[in-house]
Amino acid sequence: MTKSVIVLGAGIVGVSTAIHLQRRGCQVTLLDRKAAGTETSFGNAGLIQREGVVPYGFPQQLGLLVRYAFNNRIDAHYHLKALPQQVAFLARYWWNSNAKRHEMISRAYAPLIEHSISEHRDLIEASGAESLIRKDGWMEIYRTPGKRDAEFAEAERLQKEFGVSYEPLDSAAIARLEPDITGDFIGGLRWRDPWSVLDPHGLTMAYRNYFERLGGSFATGDANSLGRFGSGWKVATTDGALEADDVVLALGPWAAVATRRLGYSFPLGVKRGYHMHYSAKGNAVLNNWTLDAEKGYFLAPMNRGIRLTTGAEFASMDAPKTPVQLDRAEKMARTVFPLGQRLDPEPWMGARPCTPDMMPIIGKAPRHEGMWFAFGHAHHGLTLGPVTGRVLAELITEDKPFIDISAYSPQRFNP
């Protein structure tokens, strides 16, 4: 008999999972309270980060932590009143970012990243989304010799250990690649392997449309209505109750609340982020996805304009927007590139779901039959959506996952 599955959450992870389940003969309904890809998957730098084998760790250097404490940076900002609720998560995050543990985590994380491009390629070709993709990597640029030399050494290590490809850049090379970028940049680095996305929301929608061409369906509903129905599951939709044999929770930052109702306790933290699109002044052109490494902001030449993204904001997920990082980043970016007017009516804000060990939660719910988890991808949700969808679909349909996913098991937090 055909297995029926409800996938809760229509971001890039949920949509990718729905595709792979539908391909494997399941009858799948993708459910969200909003349109596909309009929450966390909407706002990011638009990178499929094949080079991102080392997850973003918590700073270990005392001097850097002191500088962060002043709360005046672009790459990190915090709400003081939110810290008491986040201190347990941050302490575990800091502990796991110790050099030795971080190295072990990176090796466990690498198989997901290794297949990020190939699994996206499959869905991009199948969905006809090639026009949304560029395959020429991205670059980061440096202001000081110390930062340049440290990043060159790290890139060399990643090339030797994980097979990623890079190209060192001097100031003349940066000028050739980006004639309209100015500033005291003494060097840079181009990551060759990653792909970039001209419209992340458009890519998610292309994947959703492909899912529906495969015979899958989309429903609007509330994941909080999920409950048992016999040996399966039931959820309320705008068209009435929906029942299925299995359910996948791909709810991003809302997964902690949904799983808590079911008796689980995941230490899921949230990093909020902002973006804004800009025109370019005159005939200026930004050619590359570019990180101003020491300042912590990103410029991306997307279809909607030049997208400026910020670092992480540590705050309650439902707290009002405080886009101070965006204002700081815009002020700095205007000294580097001739940005024109803002193109969005207000800054976009979203929340990244993060685990303290920096790895996602992928696998079977420890205490419920027919329930599966796929969340906690932090900064790499866009990168890891298709590979997560494939391995989870293989697991649900009782096939052997094509990579070892034991390191991402929900049981590491809920035995």
C-alpha cells in the first residue's frame, strides 16, 4: 500500500523532503501556515556552500568575546533581556566550539556538505530552475594581513582534508573582479565550488511546483493541531482534517515549540538575521557574492537588487525587529560599494534554528512511531535542504540512507 505522509513546514528542507518522499512512491501533503519559502528560507545570502564543512562556532578568544560584549558590531548583536533565557544554549554552544570538539563535529558534518551541490543539481535540473543559479563561487575580502594569512591557512587545510577548492586573491585581482569596490582590501579568497542563487524564494517555489507536478499536494494549516489518529497522524487544515500514516516535522525555528508539546526537549536556539535590497548608483555593478570578512556583512547581486545581509542577532524569536546591525552594515557597505536607494519597504527579518553542537536533527522521533524530524540546520538550511530530504526519505521508506546520518540523530538530545 502507498504510504501517506504529511510534511509540516514548507521551507527549503520541508519542500525537498516532500519531493524525495513523493519520488519514492509516497502520497505526500506539504503543509504550512503560509506560502512556501516565505519564512527562514526567504532571507539568506543565497549560497549553496560546498565549502562550509566547518559550522559556525562560538568565539573562544577572550579578547574577541570582550569586543562582542560592547554590542556594537555588525556580525553579532544581542538583546540583553533575552540572555537569561539563552544562557544554557549559549554555554553548550561555547563548549562544543572548543577546538578539539569543533574539529570532531566538522568531520561528522562534512558528509552532508559534501553532497550539497550534487543533491541541489538533481532538483534544479528536475524543476527547471537553472536560470536561478550561478556556478562561479563567491569571495571574501580582507583588510588586514593577519586575517588574510589566517584565512589562507584555513582554506589550505580545508582543501587538503575535505577537498574544497579555493583561489587566493591579491588586491589587484580583487580590483579586476570588482572594479566598483573600493577600500583598503589587501587580499581575498574565492571559493570555487559553491553555487549561488539569484532568488532563494524563487528556488523554493520552483521546487514546490516540481513537487506538485510529481502528484504531491500543498495545504494550509497549523502544525500545532497535530495529534494522533489511530496508528497515524492528523492535522487541521483550512479544508478540514488531514490524516496520514507518517508525519515529518521540518518546522525550522518553530520545531522546539511543536516538539515540546509532544514531550521532547530539544535545546534549539535561535539566531535572527536581517536583509535589505538596494539599487546600484550610476553604472556600478557588483559581480560577485562578496563577504567583507572583518566587518561581517555580505553583499549579493540578486534578481531583486543587491542584497545586504547581517550576522546573527541573539534575541527572543518573537521580539520586535531591531535592525541596528543592518543600519551599521549599510553605513559600512556604502564606503565600499556605491549602493543606491533601499528597494524594500522595510528590512526583512528571519530566524535560524540552531543546535548547540551545530549539527541538524535528522531522523526518527525516539518515542513516536511514524514521526520524523528534520530541523536545526542553522546557517546552512538552503545548502542542506535537498541532501536532508533525500536521506530522510530513504529512512522513512526503509531504505539505507546513502550517507551515515547517525551523528544527526534526535536521540543525542532525547534518548
